[in-house]
Amino acid sequence: MKIESAGVAQAVENQSLEAFYKAMDAGPKTWGWDALLVFSRSATNALLSQEYIDRAHIPELFFPPLPDGNVDSGNGIEHVLLGLRLDKARLSFENANLKDPKAKLQMRLVGGKHLEVIETFLDGKPVRSVQALILYNAATHAVLDMNITLDAVAGAVDESGKVLLDINKGYDHLFSGGGTGPERVRLGLYFKELFETWAKEKKEILQFPLSELAVDDTSLLNPGVFMLGTHAEPGAKVLGSANQGDGAVVVFVAMRGNDSGAYPPEDKDLLYMLPDSTDPYTSNLVLSHKLVAQHVVKLGFDQFDWMKGKFDLVALKDDRYRVDENRYKLVANAVSGGGAYAEFDYFDTNHGGTLQPWHWKLTMKGATLNLFDKGSEVVFDKRMLKINWSSAMPVGTLVYWLQTGNSSGDTIPLQVSAKVEIRADCKFDVSREANKTTLKFSVSNFESSVEISIQDGFRSGDAGKDARARSENLKAPLEAALIKAAKEKLESLKNMTFEIDALRLNQLLFRGDNVVDPRDVAVPNDLTLLGNLAPKRTAMSITPLEPIVASGGFIDFSASSTSGITWTVENLPGETGETGKFATPSVGRYTAPSDDALVTEGQRRVIVKATSGEQVSRALVSIVPSHVSVNPWVAVVSLGKNYALSAGTPDNAELKWNQPELGKVDKDTDPLNPGGQKYTAPTTLPKRESNQPNHYRVLRLDEVTVEPAAGGTPATIDMLVVGAKSPNYWIEPAVNADGSVALPFYRLNLDMEKVKVPEPIEWNVLRGSGTIDSNTQTYKPAPGSDDQYVIISAFYVNDSPDTHDYVILPLPFVPVRNYAEILSPTIKEV
């Protein structure tokens, strides 16, 4: 296997603007697509993130609630998912490679609960027990993500104008809630299967709306089908180069009713569309040569009566006279209509003769010129549209009056004709009018020649000879007048009303209007419009955009507008609960609520809104119960085994993980747990002291604490370390009507029959409050307790150390009904 040296980065020169234009000059670069939208990958990801905030207050743009579900991950382990809430999918582009372009759709888990349950068969029947509790909120950074191979996932614009990307073909689904890599994959597959079910029942849910495009049947640019790809920047694959990992997002677009193009197999097969610049270009709109010729220039010409329907699109021929469908010109199929009228007023007169007096007058008023005859052309050349027109026609009448002797005189109309040659360059210019950026047509380098001829009807004799000679004086001013009229007529093309609103195509990927600020436009075969991806947003934006804050904490918001700002806060549509407040509406300090419901909910989201006159900007705030959020809250682990841990804070502060008393905590190298830690249980438990409970021989609660490195209140993860344990001793919890929990303790006797464990039994509440009645084997919660779960152990005191069991009661972490169903699908809430 050949391995390229990565020791020294190669110097890679990006193409200059001129080099880019020269490459475009060589021929069409759109691979048969009508248009390419090209954006800087990093800028695209940043803008998509900002637009997510902009639409967070729109309820229909959130993913639908997920049904409660169970996932069997094998070996008796089941994951119970309750009330999971995913936010709307966010699109980001993960690589820059046309051969294998990938996008990632990531959905954050912003609420819900996750229980890990183990099932064993005792006395021939299944017995379930909770092994771990996880509460999700924004700070715990739990995500469902999936990859999309972009060339396999086509997008479409539906009749209402929504731009849709079908995510049902995603792969590599991973859910970060799993404790191990295989469990994360299995949980990810659960979501994949759920999506597949939805695809059959309500497919539209999985058609991820990138944006919404205004449908305009009069527009020249109505996209029908599109594909997304990514493209490596030249040199991006050279390790250590300045642009390593950079690249572009490419949207391949076919207009409504047109066929799709091909997909470039390799990065090298597609010209990189963002040339180098001191002020970097981050966007480029490329319209195909054929689209520009047929649907832009030709239809633009058709808006003028004197040109309407008079040009055909004709494919050029190559050196071997074969038709080249990648190159076109416009050829006139008729004489131009409604010619150019020249203001012209000519008069001349003379008299003479002695024996035979004569008198003549020459008069001509106005002239009309046709700009082109059949066969005249408009060709694409040197980044211009070259007009090569010619015409030959009568342009007016010279009225010749002749009197000889005593006659009353004759009036003789003489036809004045002109042969015209017109050369001009046409191009597109960026136009900014009324806060709208579009493209307009302009004419330059106008050249023309006019050859005038006058019908010879002057008659013989001195008078005719004199008039004929003097009529030559008409030609120069008439030529000037005709040239002026032709130029004015041609320059009227700049008033084309179609104004190529190509920027609306950007709405295939972005929701805002005119999200691109165009800078440079040229037509080196295809039309290229280079600019900057900077959304035309309101003048005001909020910082931070998507913060997380602990219950009772505060955030200082700021806005780009510095005057007259009013700050307010509101729940998301359809949600309730305390929102927190701005003590002074003109000051951006927001204080989060601290109601008890937050502890049970795990998270709440609210919208902060800044208003200044008609300008409005929003931020999405996630409120979590405590400054440090951890996962799991509690988990069971056997001697010598590992368990993945994670924690987060609203401000993404650095965390300090404290070493527990028994096991140890180390950085987790598993890529599926980025930034997380790994708890490793001890291989043996310390010897029990005489004053310690009997279960200490085989069962210990090992607390893992984590706190902000800068100081603050720590959070605790309870790791229940289990040593020797006989599977023949077990507790079967059942919830009573009064909220107490029956904890009958059973074992198998010599005849393998289920019987109650005899006394003496030592009961202990290892975590939480409340009491246990040893006679009835019933747990009663303490009145007013804020416990979310309780850990209880039962130990049969005899000469064997393994005659015990434990139970994690997830109450009120989950409602009684859910806990009953977890224990047994046949048990209902009482």
C-alpha cells in the first residue's frame, strides 16, 4: 500500500478570478444541470444554524412528538424511552468530496427519559429491574444523528413551493443515549425503524424542509429537482495546507420540466467554483449556457415587439461540423419589426438656367431602420454576448420636386435605402434597486456602419444633374441619424423587465430572501455570479443565539441595535410553565424560572425576543434544573466493568471529574462519547467493617461527582457496584394505590419453587428518603420529598454473602403507570 508523505504541506495555489474565468471560457461546466448553487461549506453550516433559531418559534417546524418505545439490545437488556422530544433536524455538511459527499442530519434530544431495564427469568417467569436512569435536556448534549449520501438523496420542490429533502434514506443512525457502542447503534436503528414506519404512514414528516420557495409561474427560474453535493477545495486534501478540510456545498438544479444532469464522479471532474480572492468569495450562482441563451436572453429579447419571436436558439457545430449541444447562439429568423425611427429633417433647393429656367427642391422627414435581417446573430464570445447584425432596406423617401420652364412642376418620390452593420457587446451587471439585488442587461462597445443609397430618379438635364449631385449632402447627416437611432434602440435592451431574479434559487437551501450579496458577474460561456453568503437579515441580531441556563440563573443578552430595545420572553407554542423574566424590559438580563416542575421535566425551552420598532430578533433558551447536568443519574455496574458517563453545563464550562471512593473515572476514548468519561468499577469490594450493614460485603454505592472547574455546586452520579449475587434471590416491586411500593423478597428452594425469603432480612434505603416496613415489606415515600428515585437493598442474613437483591425505584422519575408497565406489561396503574 502506498502511503503519501504528510511531513511537509505542499503549497497549493487556488485559482485567481481571471484563471477561473479562463477555465469557464473553455465550455459549459454545469454537467447538464440548469444551474449550480455553490456555497462555502463553513459559511453554509453557520447560516443554517442561525436560520434554525429564526424559525424555532414556528410550531409546525418542530419534529413531531415521539411515541414511548422499548428497544431490546440483547442479553436481557431493554431500553425504555419515555416522552423523548427531538428538535427539528439540522443540516450540516460533513465533508468536501464529490465522490462520496455526505451531509449529517442531527437532531438534539431536548427532553425525555430513558431507563435501562434488565430482564431475568426466575421461577419460569420474567422479572424486570431498573439498572440505569437517564434524564435528557439540552445541556446533556444527547443527539440522534445520521448520515446522508447526498448523490443518493434527491430533493424536490413541491407544488406549494416547499423545498424538501427526503431523510428516510439516511444511514449510520446513532443515538448517544446508549451506554456502549453497540447499544448506541441499536438505539439508532430503533429510530431508523420508526422513520421507516412513518414513511409508510405519513411520509411528509420525513421530508425535511430546507426552506420555502415562492412559487411564481411567471418566473424564468422555477426549480423542479435538485441534488446536494460537497466539493473539495483545491489542495484541501494536502495535510497541513491552509485550506485542509474546507470546501463547498454544491446544489445541482434542474428547472421545472427539464431533465436532470449528471453527477461528477470525482472532485477533479468539477471546476471548483469559488476562486481565490483577498475578500473571499463564499457563494457562486452558475446558470448554464443553454439556460442563459434560451430562457434568459431569448425570452428577454421576446419582451420587445421588434424582436419578439424573431430569434431561434441554434446549437453550434464543432470542428468536424457536428452539432455541439453545449454551445448555442441566437439566429434571427426574420427581419426586425417596428424599426428604429430616426429624427431627420432635410431640405435643399436650387435654381438656374437662362434659356430654360429650372428649379428643384429636396425634402426628407424622418427615417426608419430595421436593426437586423434574417440570419443576423447573437453569439457568446469572450464573456460577452456579441451582437452581429446586418440589414438592407428602404429607410425613407426623398421627395424631389422639379420645375422646368413655365411648367407647374413634378413631385417625384425617391426611395432612400441603407445597408447597416451593427456590432455591440452585451453583458450582465449587478443591480441594486429598492433593497433588491438582481441582474440587468447592458450594452457596450457599440459599432456600426451605414451605407446610404438614393434611387436615381432625378431625370436628365442640368436640373437633374444638379439635384443628383446636391443629394449627396443628405447621406452624412442621415447616416449619423440612423446610427444614433440604432444605438438608442439597442440600448433599450437594458430596460428588460425580467431582471434575472436568480437569487431566489438560493432559497433551495436557505430560508431568507436575498441571502447572497453578489459582487461579480460574467458570462464565460455559463453565467457566473460570485458573491458573499451573508443573509440579508434584519439589522438586529441577538447574542447569544441558543444559550442554556440553569434554573434560577441569568443570562445577559445583547443586540446589534443599540437603541429602543424591548426584551420579552414566551413559551414555545403549545408549551406551558413559568418562563422567567426580564426585570427591566429595556435591559437584556434574563432570569430563568426555578419552579419545581423543572426537576421532573428535565428541561424547558423558551423564546427570548428583542424588539426595536419593526425589527424583531429571537433566541432559543434551554432551561435545565441545575448548573451541571449528568447522565446517567444512576447506573448498576458489575465488578471490573465500565460504564460511559457524560456531563454538561449551560455555558459549556470546563468540568472537573472527582475520583470516586471505590472505582475510577478516566477520559472515555470511545468516539461515540465525545468529551465524556468512563467509570471503571473496582475488581473487588473493600472488606466490610463490623459496624457496617451486611450488604456492604457485596453491594456498594460509589458516588461520582462532577463540578465546574472554576467552582460551583457539584452533581452526583450514583454508581451501584454489585459484587457476588445469587440469581435465586430477587425482589418483585409492585406499586400500591396509596403510592407505596410492595417489595416482596423471594428465593428458590431446593425444589426450585418460589418462596418468600425468611427472616432475618436487613433492609436499607441506599439513596433517597422514606421508610421500609420490614413486616409488610413495603416502602413508603417520605412526605414532601423531592427524591426522583430511591435505591433499596434487601439482604438475607446467613452464612452466605450472595443472598441479596436491590431495586431502583424510578418514582416519581416516571409516572406510576409507566413503572408498572416496565415491570410487567400486564400490570396496570392502580
